[in-house]
Amino acid sequence: RDRLRSRGLGDVYKRQGFVFLISFYEAIELMPGRLQHKAYKVLTRYALYGEMPPKGTPTRIMQSFVGWKRLIDASSKKYDKAIGDRFAGKTESKIKR
């Protein structure tokens, strides 16, 4: 993770990327068109910057976000452990898929 100080984000950590699952896409596609852009924004802001959705986020988005958050957190934890093991010299550790 890198520290970021731009675009009004303050002092937060950012990731260089995240795994975008087909289930994320399918959940957003099932939302009304007027919510889709906001849903993508909520998902990517959390995955990249760890930002929780703002107050007033529509219920339909929050219902999906609960599942997205769990999957993103698990994926991030696995990735961070694998990277930490690699830099600590534990090469036998691999990311399980």
C-alpha cells in the first residue's frame, strides 16, 4: 500500500489494484441504471482506499456492499500475507486460489 494525499482524500492508504469479481459486475448490473455509477464508485473507493460508503448511500448499494466488503477484505488479507511472507524470505508460501 502507498500513502496518498490528493483529491481531498487526506492521509489514507491506497492499493495499486484489486481483483474485480464477476459477482461484483453482476450485482451492479441488476441495480437500476441511476444507481450503477454510484455502486461502482462505492466499490472501487473501498477496494482501493478503504473508504466506507458515505451516509445516505442507497440501501440497494449497501446491501451489495456488505458482501463486497467481506470478499475484498479476505482477498486483501491473503495478498498482504503472501507479500509479507515473500519479503520475509518464506518462499514456500503461496496465494491460495
